[in-house]
Amino acid sequence: MSNNLMRKQAIKVGKMVELPESWAVKQIKETMDLESGVWGKEDESGYPVLRSTNFTESGYIDFEEVTYRDIPDRKIDDKKLKKGDVLLEISGGGPKQPVGRVVFFDEKENKDYLFGNFVKRLRLKDKLSEENDPFYIFRFLERYYDIGQTETLQHQTTGIRNLDYRAYMSLPLPLPPFPEQKKIASILLSVDKSIEKTDEVIEETKELKKGLMKELLTKGIGHSEFKEVTALGQNYTIPKDWSLKELNEVLKVIRNGSSKKQNKQGQGLPVSRIETISDGTINYDKVGYVDLEPEDLKKHELEKGDVLFSHINSIAHIGKVAQYKADKKLYHGMNLLKLRFDNKIVTDQFMLHRLKSINAKHFYERYAKQAVNQASLNQKDVGLYTFPLPSLEEQKKIASIISLVESKIKKEEEYKAKLERLKKGLMQKLLTGEIRVNTEMEV
């Protein structure tokens, strides 16, 4: 293929406006060597093997769940990974996740890793390693996946999606001058590090919240005298002036929603569905609609502070809750219980945290009736949930502390989302040459 034709193809395939004059173009196969992964039986005393299950959305490798396989010694040296290698998923995927994902291998504790049979390794050719940056190339290959290029190269056999890796290796690879590659790589890497640090803060804060909830919901604030109590076969050590209550005792309403058939076309009034609270908050983009009779409007209208409780779901999500804040009109639909609390006994916010606690989760799992891919809690069992209850004043203090930590988590998650949008925008601008970098500038 002529150089001019290659440059035109790079612009078309890479969805670029134009290709900078100083950028070269080579096919991936001219730049990188392709190596197949290893087969072998799982063996805890064998070699660590990375698979597509170790791929993450960030483009890095999750080393937490690594499999070990019995691999012949003669194959080890050829299959070892080294810093700068790119792993390419060639089989697997799914309806919402085409094959062709890539991850970047960085050294991990100076430990040798191999790669599995549904993965191939891309490594810069030795003669080109001094004039190309592997991280830049990795990010360009990742962009091919993001813009759907690999989806056009996949085919399906016996339920498994496979990448036509030979066609993939023929794709054009735009290559800026080496200093520009390094600067682009450096900018994107700096954003990655910011995202990684934010992730660490989020995880640390979630662990803090978990510990705080366990401490505050069982020992409260500033107590020195405790008592032993038992409910439903479980022993509790709680502050002396606390009581044990069943959920029934603090509820004004526990009720199923409207069973009328819903539509998604906006015909009628908005009502909740299981998906409406799937992320733990009210998602108004995932409501249904029904025509409610006038006599049912008051019965099913949600009030500020009401909690929607998922009592029919997978066992992992049974008991998921979300609180209605009355920011938009919403009615109560099927497959969620509506819990309305007696505010003379409990605060809405305290009960929301109480229902999200580990103690509550254990109760749901214990009493749920399980069927294939689904579990359910009946209204009577939900009402039997028993928990330690402080005074209204202490409930408010406890809820305030936990809510502050949740606000910190939400703030960091919003910041992470902002960084991810920044990264996506930078990849679009930098990897297409739309914005050129100053190679003398410090990042």
C-alpha cells in the first residue's frame, strides 16, 4: 500500500480530520510483534497467567485474581511479559462488550507473568523500540476500541466472539515523532495517576464509612455502659439506654406498589421500577408510566422521606434501598416496598443508613426465599427486621456523621468522573493531532 493511501486510510479508520505532516503511518504489524498465549491446566504451584478477566476499564491490569497454570518450562521465556507489552483480547466479549480490549503491562513486584490463550501479546519490534513509546501506542490501540473499530472486526462462533486479529494487525497506526509520542504519553499518564489517586481516596473513604457504620450503629456516641440483648437468635451488645425495635414498630406504612402494567413511552404518571433504584438513588431516567385511577393516586403517591425497598431481586441486590427526596413527582410501582417511618420514633435518614447496614444485609439473606436467579422477601418478614435504636437526638447525630462521609465519597466520585471526561477529551484531541503538544513543556 502506498504511503498516501496509508495516510488516507489512517484518517478514515481513526476518524481524524487530518493527519499532521510530521506524523508517519505504519501498519500495526510493521510496528509490533504478535505472540499467542499459553494453554495449561490450573495448578496453584504453577505460573501466574493473566487473562481477559484481569482487564480493567482503565486499561491497566487487575492483579487481584490471577490464575496459576501448569506450563512447560520450554514455553516460559517466550511467554513472559515485560514492561511496555500490550495485551489484546481476541476471544470472549459480550453483547455490550466487544472483543478487542487492550491493557498495558507494567512491572508488578518484579514477578514474572504469562498470558492466557484468549489473549495475544503485542510488543514493539526491537528495531523500533528506541524511536517509539509503547504507552502512546497502547493508548492509540485503546482508542480504536473506544471508537468501535474492533467491533467491525469481530465474528461469532458457538456463542464466543472472536477478533479477526490478522485484519487488526493490518490497521494503520499513526506515529508522531518520538518526542511528541512521549509528551502525549506523559500527559495521558498524568491523568491516569490522578484517577488512580482519586480511586484510592474513594476506596479508603468507603472503608472508613463501613467501619463508622458498624461502630455508630451498635455502640453509638460517647457511651460507657452497655447491656447484652438477644433478638431473632442474634446477640447484641448495645448502650444501656438503647432499645431493640422491630421494623414494624417504627413504620407508619409498609406497602406494595401499583400492579398495573407499565409502559416506557411516557403515557400516564411516572412510577418506580426495580431499575429506578438500581444504583441506590432515585434514577428518574429509569421510571415506568401507568394510568392510575383517581382513588389510587393518594395511596401510591410518594412522600418526602419514603424509602423504596427492593424485596424481589437477585440475592446480591435484595434489600437495596433508595430514599425519595420529592425533587420530582413519582408514584409507587410494583416489585418495590414503600416504607414510611413514624418520625416520632425514628428519623428517615437514620433508618436509611440502618437498612443499608451489614447487619440488615445479613437479615435479608437469612430470610429471603431463593429461586433461580431471583430471591424475595415477603412484607411480613421485612417487618420483623430487628435493630438497636438510640434516642431521636442521637439518631440525628449518627446519621449526620455517616452522611458527611457519604458526601465525601460522592464528591470524589464526581471528581473522578470529571477526570475521566478530561481523559477522553484529551485522547480525542491528542491522538488525532487536533491539538499538538509542546515537547519542551513540563507536565
